[in-house]
Amino acid sequence: MPSVKIRDGESFEGALRRFKRICEQEGILSEIKKHQHFEKPSEKKKKKMIAAKRKLRRFGLPNYTKFS
């Protein structure tokens, strides 16, 4: 769990902003969103395959057809 100590002369809003930034860097919010509902293993696999296709398309490997 990330923690933030308020510095001398720092406003609450500034400390909250730092806390939110730390949470985002550690991936806490994305982890919470991921666990909000159960995802079947087949759905996970399908998502992973789609991400791999997208990555291959992005980096310009059009002749690689393993996922087609």
C-alpha cells in the first residue's frame, strides 16, 4: 500500500496528487479494475492473442501469420 507523508507547507491537494501518481505508477487501479469481475481462462487467452496481433501490426511484421 503506497503512503504519502505531507511535507511542510504542502497542501492536501498536492499530497493527494502525489498519492494518485504513485498508485498509477504501481498499477493499483488497473489491478482493481481487472479483478472487478471473473474472467474465464478462454477469455484471457483470447485477449492475449488480440494484444499480440495488435503488437505485431504496430511494429510492422506483416509477413508473420502465426496468429491469422
